[in-house]
Amino acid sequence: MRRRTFIAGAGTAVAATAGCVGYTGGNEGDGVVTVATYESFVDSEDSIGPWLKENFEADHDAEIEFTVPSSGINQYIRRAQEGADIDADLFVGLNVDELIRIDEELDEPLFDSLAGDLERSDRVLDELRFDPDDRAIPYDTGYISLVYDEREVEPTTFEDLTDEANRGELITQNAQESDPGLAFLLWTVHEFGADGYLDYWQQLEDNEVRILGSWSDAYNAYTNEAADMVVSYSTDQVYNGDTPRHQVGFLNDQGYAQPEGMARFADAPDADAATDFMEFMLQPEVQGVIAERNVQFPAVDDAELDEEFASLAHVPPEPVTFGYDELAGNLDGWVDEWARQIVE
């Protein structure tokens, strides 16, 4: 699972085929907007993808079709390198590290700049924007934090995780395999600097930190009480409630922001319809539903959120993150150094 999804449903993966034919705003497309995304965006009836499809098609003369590439954005990087057709209009679920990889591996743009194309893009929170060229527009964000059992531990600082009293009580994810694992690693770089983060990780290792593969691997181990702290998301209580074992901890009052973006492929067959779908995703009421079904936070400043969700989803007092310019040229080196010293 590429992203964490708390709300589970009994449905199966969605291949959207119903809807209207023809799109009155486009000139070249066939009225089908092909949206490439990740599995949990569409894999059940409670996922956000089916809701977006149904409600967009109800008011637009266009059809939404989802596709889940087995290798994510890498599939489109390879197709671009081979000169093959992209065969999609949008990519939904783009992270800053993936955008950097695209720019490092491709000479020609994979995505269009959307500067001036999206009327509602000015509602996106400035602190979530991660693309200096306005290709990827944030549509939601998560904040990486700790989830912990307050009956056993009370972590408030990074130093607490290296304390003898917390030996063996932290579970995190492999930064080479997991988005939250990478975010936690970057959070430590942000806190301790490029010259100090490996020393901190050595202290974590000496204190018997457990590094598992994916978010699911780590969270399942936590659920089975293998430890009393796990790196996860600050929306944990939306699904689990405000219980002793599901407290949200912001180390040094911080949480690492992990915005997700949507981007229009440069050769999108139905560029106008794709833009309309992006505008739809940024509407206040839609942003509220995206946040609740994705168990993330909205990307705009005027989202309509359910009161219960707002009370259980915690925003860190001090959100931190790295932007494109800070990560470009550094990201691979930080991860490789970490892997050599801590994982291998």
C-alpha cells in the first residue's frame, strides 16, 4: 500500500467506465479523463476515487477513468524515456521526491506548468506548495508524527526516543520503501542537519529501534503491541478514536508535512477536461470529502470539514518540511548514507 488509508471498505479496485460521453470544453480529447493514481485512492467503495468519479460526472460532460500503474510514477518515466505514449491525463498522488526524480531522469517535461490555468490554485496553502514550476498542485497533506500508548510512554522530544527507558519501544519504516519512513528520516535531517542526523540514527539504533518495510508492516506490529510507539500520521484518532493507545505525539512540537500533488501530463489527450477535474478537486466541499476519505488534511484554506474530523485530526504546532530546492541534489545522498549505516 503506497499511502496509509484508515477507512476500510469491502469493495474492489475501481476501473471507472460509466458516465457521459463527449466533453464540450475540449477540442482533442474523447471525453475520458484518465487519472493515474495509487491503489488506496480507488480500492474500495469508501475510497475517495469512486466518490470523485460519481460526483464529477454528475455535473460535467466527461468520464473519469482511473488507472493504477504497478510501478507508480516510474512507469511514466520509463514510457517518456522510450518515447511511448503516456496514455493518461493526470497523475494524482505525486510527492516532492518523485518530482525530483522525474527532473533528474528526463530532459523533456513530463507535466505541464499550471500557472494561471487553475482558478482555485490560489486557495492552496502556501506552506504546502512544493513545486517551484507549478506543475504539481497539492490537494491534501498528512503530518508525520508519533502514535503512542500514553499508559507506557510519553514522548515529547527527539531525545526521548533515545532514552534508556524507551529502549525497543519505537517502530518506524524503511525510508527506501515507505513514504512515512522517508518523511521521518527527512524530519531528523531537518532537526539535526546533514552533519548530525546519522549520529542521531545511530543513537536510535543503539536504543533498539525497529525498522520495518512499509507503513502497514509497522502499524500492524504496533497494533499487535510489539512496541509502544510507531511513526505514523497525526490523523490516527480519526479512525481509532481518542484512546490511551492512540495518542498523537509531536516531537519538539513539530510534525513533518507530506503534501500530495496532482499534475497534468504535458501530452494529456483531454487537457481541458483534466483541468476541470483538478478545479473540482480544489472546491471547498470536495476538499472536505477528500480529507475525510483519505484521512488527511485539506490543501486549501476554505475546505468544509466535519466537526468530528476536525476535533480528532491534529495539526502540529510547528509544521516542518523540505521543499524542492532543499531536496534536489541532496535527497538520494541522505537516504543512501542512512541505508549504508543503519539498514545494511
